[in-house]
Amino acid sequence: AGAVTAMPFLAERRLVVVRGCGTLRAQQRRELWTIAESVPEGNTLVLEDLAAVRRGAKPDSFASLAGRSALRIDTTPNADARHRFVQETLNALGATAEPRVIATLASSEADLAAVRTDLEKLALSGGKIAFAQLEAETLATVDPKAWQYAAALVEGRAAEALAVAAEMFERDARSAAVPLLAALAAEYDLIWQILEGAELEPRLRWRAGKLGPVARRLGELRARRGFDLAVRGFEALVTGRSDDPRVVVEMVTAEAASL
């Protein structure tokens, strides 16, 4: 509120951008919308709300609340835009990549910031980025088995989840933990969104029916505890607090199974 009501300094207008509005709870969204309705003439407020507009959905997207009173800009990247983004990022980095690398990143539904991070990291090695390097290092593409692990664990099938994790560690003991914990965090976050009544991305809506019973069993508090548990495990790995990825995953799995 202070930012949008302040007078511009050495400029004709003040521009305030609020990112990640899709993560806000219903009451927070209402409070932010109250602020948005009182922006003084001359200042501009941009709300990054990527939730789709659907009548009767809760919580309401800001585009729904604004109706025709605000300018809506659709920034959803389609396949062509994602391909262009990957190529332009490579050009800016002075790097090249195998066609399969470009196609994989362009077809991924990962956040474009994660795609950029992958490319910046892979470009450091010099030379053309090979697909094998992408598989080993990427955050934007996740092994489907990691999602099998996460789904089994939140549904109460801990033994099956551990079996999937063990299979991934057998295949790649060094890199298996990160996609496993990332998938688990994403699964708990999706459950929390379902409990909040959030408007899911179109690619995730089919999962709402499957996860509905799981969400009701866990409840919001345990869903958030599960998310925090996965994030703490991830942090233990990337910060070096633990040097045994398999033990971290097994501990997270055991604690998540007890929620």
C-alpha cells in the first residue's frame, strides 16, 4: 500500500509489480485487491496472477475481480514462445546445444526461470550442451519415476515409494535425490492448492479428482508440513548439511509416511 501511494521520484509515474499472486490465500488476495482499487492516478500496479479466469472459481483471480476495469496481458508461453526463449537464452550466453536439448526444454512445462537456470549452469562447461548433460543436471525436467514416488508416498504407500526411490538410486546414486524431493514438494503443494480451492493450471486439473480424497485425509496443516519436510530435505542436500542423499530421502520418506 505504501509503495503504490507514494509519489514518483524523478519520474512521471511509479510502477509497482507484485509477483507470485497465485500463491496467496483467499484473505490475502482480498486485502491486496482492496489496495489495488485505491491506486492513485499516475501510478500503476501490476499483479502477476497466472490463475486462469473461470466463473465461480475460488479464490477469484485478479483478472476476474477486475473485469473490464484493468488491462489483462496474457504471458502464457506457448510452444513457439518457449522454443524462442530457449534459443534466445542460448544466444545471449554464447552457447549452443544439441537439437534434442532445445526440443526437450521447449516442450517442458517447467517455469521459464528454471529453464534459464539450467542453461546458464550447463553453458559454464563450454562447448555444445549435450542431452546427457541436461539429464544429469536439469531442474526443469524431472524423471517420471520421481512423480511415481511422490504419488505413492502421499497416498500412504510408503513401501512402494521407497522401492521407486531405490530403483532411481540404483540407476544414479548421485543425482536421484533432487528430483525425488522436488516431486514430493510439488505433490504436497498441489494438495494444499486443492484444499484452498485454488484454480489449478489446466495441465494439473485432471489430478484434482484423484488427489481429492488424499487432500481430505491429510488436511491443510499436514499438507504444508509435508511440503516443508521435502523442502528441508532438499536444502540439506544443496547446502551440504548432509553428504548422503539416499539417507536424506529415506528420512524424509519415513517422516512423510507418519503424517
